[in-house]
Amino acid sequence: MEKQVIVSISREFCSGGHIIGESIAKTLGLGFCDRNILDEIAQRNNIRIEYLEKYDEKPRNLILSRRVGAFSNSIEDIISEMQFEYLRDKALNGESFVIVGRCADSVLRNYKCLIPIFVMGDEEAKIAEACRRYNISREEAINKIRRHDRTRKQYHNRYSERKWGDSRYYDMCVNSSKLGIEETATLLTEYIRQRIDKF
Amino acid sequence: MIVSQVLAIIIFVVMFVLIVLDKIERHIVTLGCGLLTLLLVFGLTMHSGSAIMETLNVKSIFTPGFWYSAGEAESSSGINWSTIIFIAGMMVMVEGMARAGFFQWLCMNLAKLVHYKPVPLFITFMLISAVLSMFIDSITVILFLAAVTVELGKLLKIDPVPMILSEIFCANLGGSATMCGDPPNIIIGTSLGYSFGDFLTNTGVMAGISLVLIVFYFYFAFRKELAQESANGFVPENLPDPKSVIQNKRDFAISCVIFACAVVLLVTHAQTGLTVAFIGLVIALITLITSGRHMLLLLQRVDYKTLLFFVGLFVVVSGLEQTGILEVVAGFIGTVSNGNLKLIVAIIIWLSAIASAFIDNIPFAATMLPVIRSLAATQGIDPSTLAWALSMGTDIGGSATPIGASANVVGISVAAKNGHFIGWGKYCKYSAPATVIVVAVSMLFMFVRYC
């Protein structure tokens, strides 16, 4: 792709945001970043990947952490910052990619080629997806969705002045339950194509 | 009075909670709470213009005693401008030294001097951490020492975590030895009129004895790692020359001279009569004048947020002081201890240590200062005894946990950014027992010497 484009996908748990991101990347021939960026960070810093995964996209513990200027003792903070640095480097190098989560809508907000998207879903559709994906009961699915969405919100809002899921900060907010995951991905891909033409 | 007392307590508690939660920048928290103290406590409920003026304490700056009065208390209440001016001056000096490459040069030279051998390197870096922290704030010391340690760790293929943990502890310990080593000491010293020499011959002796014990403690705590690294004995051929970190020889020489002047002025300030505010201002001015075209850059890099944090903090603590809350606390400690000096010392030192392990020691020391002043007056105790207990408790207590002192946070962060994570478990396993040892030794020392 000649013009640089970065697509950030923020998503509710079990809304299909991750699959949509993968589909967009595949169709447009873009790089795809999600949890896999931890592999490179682990390799680069000689850290065990399990350690990074344990604290990935988690908010810091309010009581057990403290910040002094740009320094923090919170492992969650430090791992987040490592990921943000990785994304900044990637964007600075002119790479085009789709990034799921990692507060990318805020970290890369100064890039004109950034297209921030938020994917949500109907409550019932998300519960059904969680039951199917994790083979759990409805009650467990509801709790799991609440817990994950709360964690994502806290994580995002910790590192960004923009609120997670606030439509003012995204170019497009879409409910994937209405068209289904596949058609939503097609719709978003077309939207991104048209946006790239206008860059 | 009850309403103003309740308001002062609420504002103080809200300030502490907001500082701990770290959602809003801490200087905004203290300034906001300070403003509320002025408006609600002093203005709305006390209708006391004099309390506001006493708290703002601006006129003290324009008195000769503020700049030249060795051995006298410079401010009894309100904003401690001496502390703020001194810290600002030191910030400017440290920025100048950092820019010239002083800290990297010193660390690399010491490493070369001990031939990069793990055990001597481990002990030397502990000692230099303590010595530098006697004159420079421990955050700066750890920032550079930890960074050099990580680099040496990579080159020599050794784990830098044991060294960083021991350096952090020694930085906090070294800071307790002098009046300018740690912000609580500056606050205590300027408020109660103690000199550099007073601290050195009291907290300095305790810190010195503790340092010897702590070097042994950390050596034994990490003996397995050190033995393994010594056995490896890997020293690469192409290690960087210490001189290579010096960007500009002229700037380097000037920063060394200014640092030496600062040390001499501080050590002799009881004899010369120059106050720490004067020393801070002069050192800052010399640094700025000699920095030439970098003057603006140095001024921009001063941590104004920390200075504003102090301003707000002093106002909030004044709210507690002016409304008599801290006298009540002092009275309570006096009643509990029944006037027993040993018990009072034990309470002050352990209370300060435990509190400082979890909350910022600067607001704690600022709050406790009027308490010990009142306690000394009502119980007929020499205030210096309580001051040393407060100083050692607040300075050392912060070493126990990763969040207890700023140096801990900086050291852990520098290590983690280079792939060496230090969690609560690992940190406390080594540093909490060391803290207990130093606080216990200091308490016993005080029992023998002062009680």
C-alpha cells in the first residue's frame, strides 16, 4: 500500500472486533497487531512472554503502584508503555497496519492516517458468543463480559484522556450484531478504502 | 473551631487519598486542597486574615534571617520557602551535572577501578549510592546509577537486580545522613533550625553504622548470585572508556567545581551563617550563569510540579496546625507514652517508618513536624531527639516497599524498562527486612545516646 494507513480497533468483549480486525488486515494486505506484539517485545528485551501476557491490557493496582514523573513501579504501566513505544516506532517507520486494542486510538492519535473504530455488540449476541467460545453458562458469560469490559475500560482510560467507547473519539462506531461479523468487516473495509482515497 | 477542624481534616484526608489514587497530578491535588484550606478553613470558618498571612509566609523571604541566620528556625509555620528555594537550586545544579555527564563518568570510573568484578562492583555501587545521596536527591542518584548498572549488567552478563535493589536502599539510607539528603530532612532542618553538622553528627552516625550492617546484609542476601557471577568472571575487552561519556570537558569541569562548592557551603553553613535557601539560590545562579546558552534549557528542565506540590502541601498542613488538630495528636502520643521518652521515640520512629512505607514521606514529615514540636514543648523533651527519630523513620521507612520512596519507583522502573521486572514480592523480600534492621538499630542507638 502506497499511502500509510493505521486502523485501530477498540472493541467490547465478544463483539467480534478481533475477527473483524483480522479480516480487514487480510483484505487490505495490512500488517495485523494484537497480542502478538508481545512476542517481539519479549524477544527484544529478553523477557519471558508469559510474564508480559499476565499483565497485558490490565489496569494497574491503584493501591500498590506509584508514579514519579515518567517513572512507575507498576508492571502493568511499564508493559503498556513498552507496547505504546513499539506502536509509535512502527507508525514512525511509515508502516501500515491494523491494531486491536492497546489504547492505539489514543497513542497514535496525532497520525492523520489513523482510522479509529469502535466495535460493539448486542448484549444477547455477546452472551451467546461467550457461551459458545468458552463453553460456559449464561451466568458465567454475563460475568465474564462485564469483567473484561470493565478491565478494558479502566486500562484505556488510565492511559488516555479520551473515554473508551465514547463515539466522539472514533471515526466509526459499529454494532457488529446487526449485520453479522463478516458483513461488518466488509462494510468497514469499504469505508477504510474510501478514507484512504481521500488521504 | 470544631467546624474548621473538621474541614481541615477532611481536606487533608482528601488530599492524601487523591495522592495515593494518582488520578490527578499530585501538585494539582495539593494546590487545590491548599486553596480550599485558605478559603474554607482560614477564610470562611476562622475569618482569620492573620492565619492566611502566616501560612503564605511570604514576608519571611524578605527578612535578613531568611538568607543569613545559622542555627535559627527560619519558619515556624506555613509555607517553608527555604525548603522550596533550596530544592529548586539543587534541581538546577543536578541538571547541569547530568548534562555534563558527571554521573555516568563517576559510575564508569568506579566500575573500571574495581576491574568490573561483581562483588567489589556490588559494594562500591552501594557506597557511592549512599555518598552521592547525602548531597544530591536520591531520585537523580538512582536514575543514573540504575541505568549504568543495567548497562554494565548487559556488558558483563550479570543480573543487575541485586545491585539495583541494594543501590536503592543505600540511596535512601545516605539521604537520611544529612540535612539536604532527603526532603523530610530539609523540612525538619529548616523548620527547627538545625544545621548540616547537626544532622551529620546525629542521623549521620546512625546512617553510617547502618550502612556497614546493610552492606553485609545485602552481600549475604545475594551471596549465591554474586558467587555465580564471580565464577563466570566475564569481562569483555571493548568496555567503554569512562571519558567517552563526557560531552564537553569545560562543562564537566565547571559542574564538578559547582558540586564541590555546594558540598563545602552546606558542610560549613553553621559556621558561615548562610542559610540553605541562600546556598540553593547561589548554586542555582552560578550553574545558570556558567551554562551559557543552555541556561533556558536548564530552567525548563526544573521539576516545577514538585515545587508546586510542596507549596500546596505546606498550606494544607498549616490548616491542621492552625486549627489545633496536630496539638491533639501530640497530646494523644504524650498520653499514650505517659511521658516516657523511650516510648515516645519508639512510637515516632516506628510510626514514621510504617507510614512512610506506604505513603509519601514528604507530607507525612511535614504533618508530623508540628506534632513533635508540640510534643517536645508539652513533655519537656529536647525537640532534636524527636526530630532525629522522625527523620530516620520517614527516610528509612520508605525503603520497605516499592512505593515507599521516589527512588524505589525510579529504580524499579529503570530496571523494568530494560526487561528486569521487580514485583512487590521480590522487592519486599530483600528490602523490608533491611528496613526493619536499620529502624531497630537507629532506635537502639537513640535509646543509648538520648534517653
